Amino acid sequence: MAASFVADIATGPALLPVPAVLRALVAPGSDPMMDAIVHALRLPIAAMALLVGASLGMSGAVMQTILNNPLASSYTLGVSAGAGFGAALVILFGAALPLPEPWAIPLASFIFAGVACAAVAGVGHLRGATPELLVLAGIACLFLFQALLSLLQFLASPEALQQIVFWLFGSLTRATLPKVAIVATVLAAVLPLLMADAWKLTALRLGDERARALGVRVGALRLRALIAVSLLTGAAVAFVGTIGFIGLVAPHVARRFVGEDQRHLLPASAVMGALFLSLASVASKTIIPGALFPIGIVTALIGVPFFGWLILAAGRVR
């Protein structure tokens, strides 16, 4: 992950020597031009890739645990679609808002990601709610917000439509150090809360009835976990747009290394998510030399084959 972080800073329209990048990171001041490129332009992008990847990887692990579904993630269950709808809403009607657009879009994305999670959590409070019902509620949210997003795209002017599509592609180029600090703060606040419930989440993998027999309040645990997922996903996609499949792929790879114990799976999923998105950031700058390929397309090209493999593997298990 550290090597990918340095490579992410080194790659771009102008390829920087790795030793010069390391000097600029460790001992800035020797080369003002290099310091400006590294610290002002490329460091926020590389740091945002790590933080967003970690947030999405951890949220995916939590979703797969509380829903007992290997195909669950914030992207496949509508949370990211809700964030995309919020961003499109501001792009289309943002002129009437008191906030400037660069901050109104992340705020709306964060709010509607929370709305999507709240809808799933509301279904969870119904009598007899099961993980399968929560998955169906998430899929319903996905289609609802995608339909609403399509409606906004239909109503948008060509200029607004271009902005919406660019946001939905996902891009790290809008990253700044203040935005990096916000995502880092949310991640640092949510991680200890999830780790405090690590044993209960591990017990939940045994099934709802066994978890209750071990003293776990399953409904309250799912509600806390969904709130954590809402915070992580909302903060992650608010500044970079929709980035799919990191939350799906990272937990499965981490699980192969550390197993189901959530004390190890949660941080391992965060590390794998950070690594994958950092590598995708490097790839997005090298696919077309001199141009920035949308990172959301890169992650989808990686995630879709993996998603299909999971479906086929689940079919073979049955």
C-alpha cells in the first residue's frame, strides 16, 4: 500500500522520479517546484484514494456481515446511488442554494446516502425482518434512486448533464487537503465504534438465533452498523463521486487472509480497499498517457468480473 501510494504521487501527466518524490515527502524544501507538485497537486489525490478505499472496503465488510450476503456492499444496495442522486439534484437545482456548489454537492451526497441507509434500517425495524428482507430493501433503493437519477438526467441541460455524468464516473481530481481531512476524520471516528462491536459482528456470522443466544441484541447491532456504513459511504463518495465494487471486492480478498474474525477482517478490509483504489488511481493515469481516465470505470472493469465469479461460486455451493 505504501509503494502504491508513492507510485500514485509519481505518476501523472509528468512522471516524477521516485527518489525525488520520497525527498519531497520526507524532507520538503530542497526543491520548491517538486514540493509544489507533490504537496499541492498529487498528495491530496493519493491520500484521498487511500482513505476512500479504506472507507468503502470497511463498509462493504460490515454490510456483508450484517446481511449475511457475500454480494452486499454500499454500491450494490443503493447507498452510492442515493449519493449520486443527491449530487445530481444539486448540479441541476443548486443555483437556489445558499452554499457554493463545491460544498453543496458533497453535503447533498452525504445526506442522500444517509437517506438510503435509513430506508433499509427502517425495513429492519419491521416485525420479522430478516437479512434477506434487508437485501431486497437495498435493491429497491438502488432501482429507485437510479430511476430518479435518470429522470434528473432527462431534465438536465447539456451542460448540467455533462457535470452529472462526470460526477457519476468517479474522479479523485477534485481532492484537496481540507476534503481529505474530512474523510479521514469520519474514518477515524467510525473505526473505533465498529471495532467495539467486532465480537458481536463475529457472533452475527453464526446466524441471528445463535447471536441472540450469545446475548447479542441483533436489531440494535444492525442499526448501529447501518449508521456506520452510512457515515463511511457518504463521506467517501461525497467528494469523489460514485466508485463501485471496492466495497465488494476488498472484504472477500481480506477474508481469504484473515478469516471471519471481525477484529481482523474490518481493518484488513480497510487496508485492501485502500490498496485497490490506490492501484486503480495509478492505472487511471497510465491507461491513456497524459490524460486522467475516470477511476470509477477502472474499478468497475475490475469489479464486474469478480462480481460474476462470486455469483457462479455461490451457485456451485448451492
